[in-house]
Amino acid sequence: MMDVMADRISPQRILEHVQRLGEQYPPIALDSVDRRVREPKAVADRYGHVIDYLARVELEVDRNVLELLVLLPDVQEVDRMFYADVWQPQEIQHGLILDRLQQDLGRPAARPELEVSFGIKVMGALAHFSTIQDIARLLYYLTGASTERQAVLAYNVLYDGMLNLGEPAIADTIISPIRRQEPGHFAFYRMSATELIQSGALKPWQLYLARVLRQKTYHLVGTNHQDRYRAQMGGVASVLGFADDLEKYAREVGRIEAQLLWAEQSGMEFPPYVLKALKESIDLYRERGFDA
Ligand SMILES: [Fe+2]
Ligand SMILES: [Fe+2]
């Protein structure tokens, strides 16, 4: 198992990473997409709900930016550069492209949640204290790493799935360009969280508070602390085959933060709350289905 802490990350390296992402991965243009779908009904039957879910989550990037502005009132330049110049422009195109695909498949347009939640506003009020903002930053990076990893895993399965269904246009002009952009996002958050921990800027009480908050607020990508989305996420995990081995998925998603946040619990492969969130989602899906 790789050890994130063994790799020293400098602020300069993060900055160069962000610049490189901006240069190498321009936002995907809507008209670069080949919209030919051979069997819309078959695609919708197999992956319709998954595409709905991903389209909504990608379109919620605009809310994520608002949350970020609330949570990090004194945002660092490199963080600003990342979300404003790289991340938001890329993610919004992912959302628009997937949203159009779902409508091409005869499904309704996505309805993203664009309202900043009360919990975020409270945290944001506290984040005006710089000691709290440092904690908020760490949680923001960990959330980013976890959600981007989930995106990478989903698009990998979806790519193969579209090829297997005989839909090369979707696979090669939608899923493939999108999935190429996700690992760079993941790497940004992984490096930023690692650098923050390695710098020693956080005192033991701040790390303690970060652990408590993380445990209380951890959520899977796009669930927005609501049961209906948790159920849908359970469905996505089931359709994509992750439900067959939840511990494997929890390891993939939670490994980084197990090493960064829970380092003294040696040998922890993923934080228990990751597996718990997954199990809850799967249970809700089994009870309620996708249309919870
Ligand atoms: Fe994305
Ligand atoms: Fe992303």
C-alpha cells in the first residue's frame, strides 16, 4: 500500500499541477460530442439512473463554489486558481454534456440542488476565525479527494459499460474525455491535504476537531445529507458493481484520509464511517429504489 506521507509535497508542486491542468485540459466543448446513440432505450434501461445522478452532481459544481466561498473566506491563491480556472469550468461542462445525454435518452433534465445548506453557513460563520478556517480547508480537501475518487471509479466502469453495450460514441466522446479530467482533480485535493498535514500548521486540537467533524459530516458524493439521494447513490453503487465488494470500494475511496487523518490508528485501510455511509446507501436503495 502506498504511503501518502512518504511523498513530500511543496506548495510549488501544487501550483505547477494546477497550471498544468489548466493548460492540458481545456473544458470539453459541447459540440465535440458525437451524439449518436444506437439503442437509447437499452442505454437508459441499463445506465439511465446512473447518468441522471452524475449529471446532477456535476451540475452542482456551482453550489460547491458558493460553499467554498462561504467556507474559505480568505481563500489561498492556489485554491482560488484551482476552483475558478480549472475545476468549475471543467465540471460544469461534464454536467451540461451528461444532462444533454440523459435528455437524448428520453429522460428528464437534471435538477441540481443549488442552495447552500444551513450547516455550511454555520461552519462559514466560524471560519472567519483563522484556526477554524484551517480545519475547514483540511475538510474541504478531504471531501474533494473522496468525491473525485468516486467520480474516477464511476466513469471507469461506465466507459467499459458503454463499449459493452455497443455505444462507442458515448464511450469515446463523452465518458472518456470526462474521465480523463477527474484524476487531476483528485490529485489536487490529495496533494493539498497532504501538504497541509505535512506542514504541521494544524495543532493537535485542530486535528482532533477535524476528525470529529469528519466523522459527523462524511457523505458520499452527491448525497447532500438527504435520504433520497443516499438511496440513489446506493443504486448507482449497485448498478456499477461496487456493492459487490463494499470494503474494496471503501478502501479505494477512504485510503487517503485513513493515512492523513487517522495515522495513529496504524493499519487502518479506510475510516469506518466510509463503509457505514456505503452500507446505509445500499440499504436505503434496497428499501426505496431509485425513485425514493
Ligand atoms: Fe466531473
Ligand atoms: Fe472532478
